[in-house]
Amino acid sequence: MPTIIPISDLRNYGSVLDKVSEGAPVYLTRNGRGVYSIRDMADEENFQKAEAMIRLLCELNAGIRSAEEEGWISEEDFLAHIRNRRNEHRDV
């Protein structure tokens, strides 16, 4: 169950932070509406990993759509492209 408290409770921030634990963020409200959340660092790291996975999956889906619309390239062309990109980054 999430902990929901008014933002005015931050005057005594120590007691607010004591309520935060892994898997149990504290949500701060202003005028009855959610405005902030305080999460445990482990939760934050998991959130960032999930965001990165979503971005990766979006890029992979875009690549698949592109390949289906414009045609797939051969394995040899793919490897040549990767080698060229690697060499470009080494020159920088």
C-alpha cells in the first residue's frame, strides 16, 4: 500500500523519509493532488533500467519496421557496417 502524505509534512522530513522503503515510495500531495514521489535508490535504479529497456525495445521495433518496409540487409553488409562504425569511433 502506498504512503500518501501532504507536502506540508516535509517540515519534519526525517519522519517522511523513514516511511520510504524499497518497493514502498512515499507520494506527496498538494491540495489533495499528487505532485512528488520519494523512492528508495534501489527502486530508482530499477526504474531507470526499465526506462532503458523500453527505449531499446522501441529502437528494435523501429529497426524491424524499417527492415520490413525497406528490405533486410545481408549478414555481410551488416558486419561491414558495424566494422565501419567501429573504425569511425576509433578515429575520433
